[in-house]
Amino acid sequence: MSKTMLRASSLIIRSSYCQQHVMLQNTTRQHLTPFNITRIYLSSSSSRGDNNRKSSFVRSVSAGLPDWIEHWSRDSFRKVGYGLALSVPAVAMMGNNPVITLGIASTTAVYWLVGLNDIKQTNQTIRRNFPVLGNMRYLLEMIRPEIRQYFVEGDNEAVPYSRAQRTIVYERAKGLECTMPFGTRRDATAVGFEWVNHSLYPTKIGEQRVIIGQHNQSTTQPYSASLLNISAMSYGALSDRAILALSSGAKLGNFYHNTGEGGTSRFHKEGGGDLVWNIGTAYFGCGDFAPDGSRVFDPDLFEENAQYAKMIEIKLSQGAKPGHGGLLPKEKITKEIADARNLPWPVLHDCVSPARHSAFSNPYELCEFINTLRTLSKGKPVGMKLCMGHPEEFAALVRAFVETGEAPDFITIDGTEGGTGAAPPEFSNSVGMPLSFGLSYAHAMLVGAGLRDPVDKSQSKVTLIGSGKVCSGFSMYKTFALGADVCNAARSFLFSLGCIQALKCNTNTCPTGITTQNRDLVWGLDPASKQVRVANFHRETVKSCLEIMEASGINSWGEIRPHHVGIRVGQGQVKNYEEVFEHMKVSKGELLEGKGPQPLLHLYNNNNNNN
């Protein structure tokens, strides 16, 4: 063959979804280049003939990159390295400042050290093929969330909370004026746009409280709850100073703080706020290890620790990872965490929470467990928390409440949009019902079973608590319109502590000292000042919700109905919540009479209570 081989010219072809073809010169092959990927085909040979010809290779690079990046290789790395090495004695001979010479020498040494290490390692192909330069890809990937949040993200892009939502929390927590100039930034013509239908005759209402357990004769210590409270977040997931600030803020603002399933720590108690004790599948603070290593409920230990709580909440599932257990690595378990969870110290194994309870296995056993906890706690309200999954399973629960007469005092419905420190992405993104569907369905089923009053919710036997991205007065109002009596919020209160949504909750490197056990990071969080911000945010958000209630012409949170909130469902098509969620068109006790919306009636009459 001739010494001179034809070189395939570099063809830059931009195509969308593999619709264009690249025809290479001197070849009959066709290559597809999807998603704006440029393929550069290079072949080379030496002057020594076919035996010494270098093999052809194909390199794919991102379209639009400068040529010198596309052509960077191990040979390029060496050539630049040799040039840097030769420049060191040259600069020294020129008699320049020794500091300059030392700087160039150090840069050269680091360049060679990084590059040779890139070539030697086998885990990352980009670094092997593009020594030194390839590291920029991983650096940019690492800081991408920050770049997006501060420079790219729009004010109303929720990932998971938008800049506008976070700003409202920050301003209210700091006591700043929270107003908007020049009108709304939202697109009122967009599908999904929501609003409150106001009245021509606004009202004036005072402080609103919800009495939980007042309509249950077995509950001798009913609790007066605020309209907005702190949702379940465990000590261990949060730092000790974060827990102390939240509990102290709850005391200042006269609202409750849910402990999360990690038990009641001394920091919860020191804060002095009203506590809702969340009891999970591992029975932290009220259980011990069985001979087979599983966690089992301990009635005596529960009775001892129930004195610190105002209410008891049985956790069946949570929105961020419903139907999934939890794990706290033993490396993160401190002496204080072990004490709160009733774990032996030192801890030798990871702390595992199973996916289901061992104290009950069906709706009727759950009713018995509720009665046991109410008795052991001396008549305190007992409820449960769940993210809605199979509707027929919730129908079975409601039917058991009716048949046994042992209904919970409250039910917390957690939406799948809820957050947590760490969860498998499939569970956070794709498992469980959103709050709007789960809450409206739970309310409708309880109304149909006669356990809730749709006209005046304050007369309901079972209180409904909604939890899922509640961060403003309007989000509270929407939650009430879907059937809730009380709202819980988690991440919003973390914003009031100073959370910047760095999305480092699962790495133990939270820069604000909230979701980490790193003492150097936790040190920066001052509970004394943060507790005030927690209380400020709560006060101003509840105040905002009350002002919306007044504007809509009602006298109480219990009068908020689905028709008070409108939503655009299409171009020129507007509905209210009652029209969107048709299962909410049910009257009190209808299901007991064999009436009501057919989907609800079918579920109530045709469920397997033993599931």
C-alpha cells in the first residue's frame, strides 16, 4: 500500500434523536450521531509501511468544545509536561525572581503527579484518556448543583423548593418585610395554576387552635394544637443543636415538635416544646432486642417515656420512602443517639429499622395497639402516620375503626413529595401518592364512615394532619381544603434554621450544621438565635393563612371546603377541588348506609381486612 494514507476528515454533524446520517469519505459506512454528539474519526500511519501503521480509533466528544480539548490525549499530556519541565531551568537561567521559578517548578510537579496518577488508575475512563484535563469534568459535576441554584435556576423552579419559596421562609424567619412588588411572577394562564376564591364580604377571625382527641371518651388528655407544626425528623438525621433549636422554637411559638422515629432525646426535652412521640418499626425509646436480634415493643419502657410527650404517633410509612425501612450506620451513632434509641453502648452494629411493625399485622391488631398505647400513656391522644398506598388497605383500616370502636385520635397523611435525609431515588420519585390525592381520599373515606364532619371539621372524631411541602399560608389553605385540620412541615422549618438546600443531607457534610453529626459543622449553628427564627416563621406563616381565611369569608379553619380553591385544568377550563377530586362529594356516614360515590363504596364494602 502507498505510504500516504488518506486521512478521514473530521466531520461535525449535529443531529436530533438520530435523524441525520454522517457519510464518511472513502467508506460506505453510515454513522448515527444522536443528541448533538460529534464523532471524529482519525486514522494515521507511519512512514515505515503497513506493519508499523497505528490502529485507527474513534473518539466521541461533546459538540461545541474547542478543538484543543477534543484532541487532548496522553501524547498531548506528555508534550505539555515536557515543555513545562524545560521551562523551569530556562526561567531560572534568566535570573527571574526565585519565587516565580519555584511556582513554575511546583506547578510542573503537580501536573505530572496528577497526570500520571490519572493514567495509572482504572476506575474512570475520562481521566485515563484525558489526563489532568479530564479532572475538570468531575470538578464541574461536583459544583453543578451550586452553579444551578445560584446562577441558572429560575425563581419558580422547584428542585425541590424554588428560590421564591425559600425566600419567603428566609424573610419571615428573619423578621424582614415579606412583600412582592409589581404583581405576581406566576403565569395565571398556565395549566395547574391555583388560587383561593375570595369573598365580597371578608371576615375577622382570631387565633385558631385544633383540639385533638376531644371527641373520644378514652382520650382523657386532649391536646390543643396549632394550625402549623414541625413534622417528624429524627435526632440522628438532624444534629443535636438543630433539634434543640426546633424544640425551643416550638416552645416560643406554642406549637408541637414531632420527634421522628429516632426517639426522644435530651435535646428534645431541654428545648421545652410540646412533643409528639413518633413510634416507628424499631420502637426506639419503647422497645428492646429480641433473642433473634429483631426489635420488639416494651410496654414498661413506653409507659416510662410517654410522660414527655403530648401525643403518640404510630409511624406506618413516610412519604419520602413508603414501605421502606431505614438504616443509620454505626459510625454515625453517638452516645446521645444511642441513649435516645435505647441502644447498647458502644454500638457494634448498624441501627436498622424494618419495613413493617412486629406489634401488629392487620387492622384489628392495630386497633388493639392504639388502645394499648392510649391506656399506657394515661389517656393521651394516639394517632398514626402513613403515606397513602393501596386505597383498599386504608378502607380496611377505616372499616376496622368502625367495627371495633377503637379509632385513632388523629391520622397524619404524608405526601410522596415529602423529604428525608436519605432515600433510594426510586422510592422518593415513584412510590406513594402525592398529598393532594392521599389526603383527599383519606378525608372522603372517613367522612363516609361517619368519623369526620365535612361541613364543620372541628366536630370530627378523627383529626386529619397533612404533611407535604407546606411552606406558606396558601399551601396551608390548600391542605385544609383537601380535608386537613392541621399542617405539618419539615424542610420549611429547616430553612428557618438556615438550610440553603445544599442537598448534602445524606453525606454528613451539611454546611449549615443541620443534617450532620460533624462537630466542626454543627458548631456553627447557634440554637439561641435560630429558635427565634423558627418561631418567627411559624407566626408569620400562620398569620398569612388566617388572612386568606378572612379574605375567603369564613370564620374558622373547619369551614374551609374543597370549592374554596380553584385550579386551571386546561385552556379555558377551570375547576375547583371538589370537581377535580370527585370522591370528596360524600356526605357524613353515607358509606355505612350503602350510599356515596361508587369508587369509595366499592372499596369500603369489598376489602380484605386481614391484609
